[in-house]
Amino acid sequence: MQLSKKIIGTIKPRPGLVIPDEKLFSLPEKVLQFGTGVLLRGLPDYFIDKANRQNVFNGRIVIVKSTAGSGPDIFDHQDGLYTLCVRGIENGKLVEENIIHSCVSRVLSASSQWAEVLQCAANPELQIIISNTTEVGIVLDPDDNLRGAPPRSFPAKLLAFLFERYRLFNGDPSSGMVIIPTELITDNGKKLQAILEELAKHNKPEAGFIDWLKSSNYICNSLVDRIVPGKLSPAMQAKVEAEYGYTDQLMIMSEVYHLWAIESDNEKVQEVLSFRKTDPGLIITADIDIFRELKLRLLNGSHTFSCGLALLSGFNTVKEAMDNADFAAYITQLMMHEIAPAISNKNISIDKAREFAGRVLDRFRNPHIEHQWLSITLQYSSKMKMRNIPAIQNYLERFDDVPECMSLGMAAHLLFMKCQQEADGKFYGVINGTKYPVNDDHAGWYAEKWSKAGNPAQLVVDVLGDESFWGVNLLTDPELVNAITSKLQKMLQSGAAPVLKMISQHKNPVGLS
């Protein structure tokens, strides 16, 4: 049986399966969502669906499909229903939950059903707009016409919808929307608002619209954090379907951890986003920079410090590395006793940083997510510069001592970036006789540094001393330079694994308090 409304009553309740009450299918549409992607279905829609089941928000979602490709037929055939399979580790315990989501009312194609999309603007109960159109979605196309059918870009589509809303409600201030982009860019709400205002000026809509756009709508910055790989493996999907007795072409998987931080101090935003009440993972606050810093330094930063080291030590996936005692000890020490103390300040307590780090460690141990270290090395040098150099500097300033795990991460970065350009124009390195691609815009720069350096010590000086590259001179602390050089030499001589073991057994780190 294919999942749909008509079979919901026939699905037998089982432990670990959440089945929606059929009364949820008649809830009014309160949300317009641009995008059918798995991140939206696994995070914002998760919060809304959970609130509906607890009789809190009581609203469903109209999805606008903007990308080319297959139409919304699968959503139609399944009446918008899909199963979210939550898999992972929380507080050291395995978690498995399967939730049949009923929050999606329908899916409209922007290319073929634009008139129906605009008709949604007449719905007085519609209050929220959510988007995830990828990072390239929030861009200004100055020649885009909001009267197109549809306009080309996402911002122009959104502006056209808002203009229709303004027109139908005669500019009533209460008809404004709460708009929350979830695209993975800093200040996504501010950037979207600036683009909308610029597009409005270009399109010259009727007088009063721009004032209404600015004063009656609330466009919020937001930060999302949940790994949603999407489709399950064929074997896992077959197992779930066999156990519960239905097929689901929209079934997706997510990790347990979930965070949606929305930046606003407006009472109306708090009121409209009532689904925040049912889950502590949804946070509305006047400043989301704290969550951005924690994610950037402890989640993303620890990945960047570790990816080269993991690959050089023979690990292909994050889970594989976490199953190794030496690597697990290294990354725990890195986060708990080096990064956490380095980033703690008046806004982020050491306890808060370490609590977040503990959750990250649980996420890294998730046996259901095949996170490849090689994919994490994409644009390795830029990530190291943005995510980790500030953490190294903070640590040195606060403790006047070398962070052993950070210095090993930097040494492994330098060794991983030892590469040569081949006939296909791409750059490759070699680990234990196996060639790997170096997918980094600065691979040629590293290749040149390695080819000119006569020894590891010179290589470290040449790379770290390039202030134009790093934005700072990293040679100002001789002890750091010596530590990175020593670790690089040891890895060249005996491989990464012995050095990893040595560092994992390092006792009494300065950052321990």
C-alpha cells in the first residue's frame, strides 16, 4: 500500500511509529513554503508537524516547487504525507523514531501553477513564509519582473506574492507576513529584505507597497542545524516499509539533533510562530550569533581541524574515525579542552560550550550517517582560515600555551595539502600509496609552497608566514610554529596514526578547568 490519507486508518500502531490523527488533514493552510528539499521537510516542517499533533499551531503548509525536474506528482499521490525516520544518538543512547508527517496540504509548481500560488495570497489565515532555495537563491536579479508568470528568481517570486497580498488586502498592516529564510548564509533575512526592497524600486509597484513591505512584514535571520541526508538506503527503507506495511516514496532520514534559531524580539513574531512552544530546539531570540559561533567553531571547526588528520590516519568516514579510541580521544580533547575554552566569553559560558560539544560528539557517532571525510576537505584552506585560525589565536592569547590538538590539526592540514597538478589539470595528493583529489581553490598555492620548500620547517614558515593569505602572521608565536613543525615532521617520518595516538594520550591540557 502506498502511503496516503485513505490508508492511514489501516496502519497498525507500533512502538516507534507516530501516526497522525485524521483530523489534522482538515487544518487550515497557514504557511507558504518555497522549496521541497529534505532540510525543510526534516526541520521546519518537523516543528510544525509536532506542534499540530499537540494541538498548538494547528496549521498546514502549501509548498511551492520552484526547481526544474519532476513535478509534484508524488506529493499528490501521497496527499502530502511522508515519513521522517529519525536516527542517531542522544545522551549516549540510540534513538529510532518514525513519524508520518501530515503538515503538508499540497504542493504547487511555480512554473505551471503560478496563478494558484498567487491565489494563496487571499488566504487571511496564511501568516508565515519559509524558504530554502540554496545559497544561490538569495541573489538579486535586477531585471526580474514581479509580474512574470512566474518571475525568474526566488526573491522576485516572493515579492510578487507579497504584492498580491498587499493588493488583495488593500495594504492592511495586519496582512503582513512573518518571513523566515533558512538558506545557509549569514544574515539571510537582512540580505533577503535588501533584495526585496531593491527589486521593488526597479519594478515600481503602486504607491504605498514599499512602505507596507518594510513596516508590516517581519523578515527574520535564522540558523538551521540538522543533518538530513534524505533518502534511506534501499535496505533500510525496505525494512521500515515491511515493518509498518506501507510504501513511501517520500521517506527521508534525519539525525536526532535539531536546532532552528530565529532572530527577532518582536511580540507578533513570537505570537505567530506558536509552534516554538512544543520543542526547545526552536529558539526565538534577539541575537542568534551565539548559536552561529557554537556551530561554526565546535561543529564545523572540529570537522575542519580533523578531516585531514582522519584521512591521513586511514579513516574514510566520521563514524569510522569515532569508533577508534585514539581519534575519539583526540576530537573530544580538541572540543572540550581547546575549542570550548578558546571561544568562551561573557555570552558563551564554558559549560554551554561544552554542553554543545557533547551533543556534537553524539552526532559524530551516529551509525546511520555516512559522512565522508573527503567531502569535508572541500575548500579546506578557506574553512581553516575562517573557522579555526581565530580559535587558535584566542587560545594562545588566553593560555599562553600551545594547543596540542589544534596544532596537530594544522600540521595534518599542511600534509594533506601536499599535492601536484596532473594532466587533467586537477591536483592530487597521496596517502599510503593511494591518490586522492584536493578540491581546493588554493591547491596550486600549496603545491608551489611544497615544491619550493627544502624541508618541513621551511614549508611551515612559508605557509604560515604568508599574511596576505591568512589575514594574520601566524609566525608570531615560535612555540606554535615549533609544535606544528615537529608534528608535521613526525607524520612524514612515521605516518599520522602514531602521532594521533601520542596526542590522544596527552594529559592535563591547559584548557581543562
